[in-house]
Amino acid sequence: MPAIVDPHIGFVSFQEALRAGTIRPAPCASHPDLYVLHDTPEPGTQRLTYAFVTGSLAKAYAVYVLAEPLNGRPCFGVGYATDVEYRGQGLATELVKASMVELEKGLAPKLSTPGFYVEAIVGVDNVASKKVATRTLSDTPKSTKDKVSGHPALQYVKLLGC
């Protein structure tokens, strides 16, 4: 059985592309170190990647991809990771909060009806990610199973844009 997707793997690829100059994230207005990259990793899949960037170094990132609707509203799955050297400093929490502000500013005016969800599916044994999700999304997660791996997980959900 496969493992729950690890956002750190994507973070390493993002970091390499940033250093090589093959991607150029755009600065965001809400935070001086926050940048965003909008891309289509595969046909039909839109992805927004927010990162704290200094020069050619990303310290942490959060990736948003459209997931299945929740309660009749759009829902974005979020995954996040922090560079090993910067862990334990609260950067992931700060980044998720700042990126949700940017996501809400950009998306809310485009919705036909107000409101959309952000959700994180976190493995029950991932202590660091559970702390970030509790601080940013919800302190009352729902028990679930990860759809890809089948492993026990927790679903953290937050409604934005209302």
C-alpha cells in the first residue's frame, strides 16, 4: 500500500527549479517574503504554490489544488512543507495563514456564490503537520482514510470567503 503523499517531495523539486531559475514566482501583496506560482502540472489540474522566498531560496511552501466540492462549495486541498534548516520556527503556520489570505483575495471575487473550503488531509502520525493544520484550519479534525494510500488520516477544514 502506498504512503500518504509527502509534500516535502514537491518542495524539493520547487526548490531546485527556483535555484535553477526555471520558475519565477510572483510577489504577493500581503507579505514581503510571500510569492506565488500558478501552473498546470497536468492537463486539467490547476495548482497554486505559495512560498516564502529569499533570493533563490524557498524556506517553506504551501500547494493548493482543487479537490472534490465540500457542502456544495469549491474545496482546495493544501499540502505544505518547510526546508529542513527552517523547521520548528513556525514558518509553515505563518505561510499557510498568509497564503490563505492571498487565496481568498484572489478567488472570492470570482466565485458565483460566496465561500470555499481549504482542507488538509494529514496522516495520524504526522505530528508537525497536525500542529500546523490545527493552528490554521481547525482544532476539530475529522477521522478519515487517505483516498490514495488508505492509511488513517485526519481531515482539517476551514471555510473562507464568506
